[in-house]
Amino acid sequence: MKLAKYMACICEGSAETAIMDILLDHDLLIFTREEMLEEKVIRCRDGKRFEEKYLRKGFLDKISVIRILDSRRENFKLSKAYGHKVDVINVITAPEIEMLIILNENKYKEFKKSGKKPSGFCKEDLRMPDVKSYRFVQDYFSDPDMLLAAIKKYQEISKIHKDEYTLLDLIKKQG
């Protein structure tokens, strides 16, 4: 994955934002806050709104937009004026980011049998009603090594499509 000089990291929800903040705060990603627009994770899923708010500042260099999302169908449309200046990289967390918690709890088999969505399984079966909240995810993965292990397990069980990236692709290679 080749990233531009500037980048924006866009997350779909609070749980994804918490995961990215943990990885950024522990210097585990292939980019740093200092390289990010506004030095923080952005919650803006609409391409046009993102363009209006962030791209009209007259950047001379190309920008990589890293989108952390669970849907493969969600489009991020920019106008033709910005198409050549922006490289959109989709990092897929399908079916949902809560899979990291299920894997960390070693409950994957039970989850598969349940027929539930990952967030529903976490709320009902694992008794984690706040599983989608920023604070819960940040507290749950307060140990970044535990988060890294869950990301690696997720990579092993995921059905990754040919032109897709996962969270593991954003992690610095551990030396």
C-alpha cells in the first residue's frame, strides 16, 4: 500500500474510531497523526461533504483517504476536480468491527452458530451492551497487544477480496 504525503483516516462509527485511535496512540500504524488532516480520525462518510470541508484548502500534493468501513458497497464519490488528487483506500472490516471482540473472547464458533450480527452477539451473548461505544472499545482494548492479536486472528478467518485491504495492512511490520 502506497500512501500520499497527506492522508485522511475516515471511520464509519465510534468503535472503528476507538480502534484507530488506539493504534495511532501506540505508534502501530504505517502512518502517524502528524501526517493526517487535522491530526485526528474523521467521521465523514459522504464524499461531497468531505470534499467541501477538507479538500478546498488548496493542497498541492495528493491525499490518501483511508476509509475504515464494514460495507463493500458504500461509495465515496468526489467531483472530477478532485478525483486525480485523491487516492481512496478502503479498509474493510466486514461483517463488523465487533468481530475483533468476538475473536479476542475466543467465541467465534458460538458466534457462527448463533446466526446473529457480530454487534448483536456481543450485546446479547457476551453481555456487552455498549459494544459500539468509543469508551467501551477503548477500555476493552486498552492493551494494544491484545488488539493486535485480535486483528491477526481476524485476518486469518476473513474472506478478503482481491483488491481489498484490512486493518492488518495498516499495521507497521513488527521487527
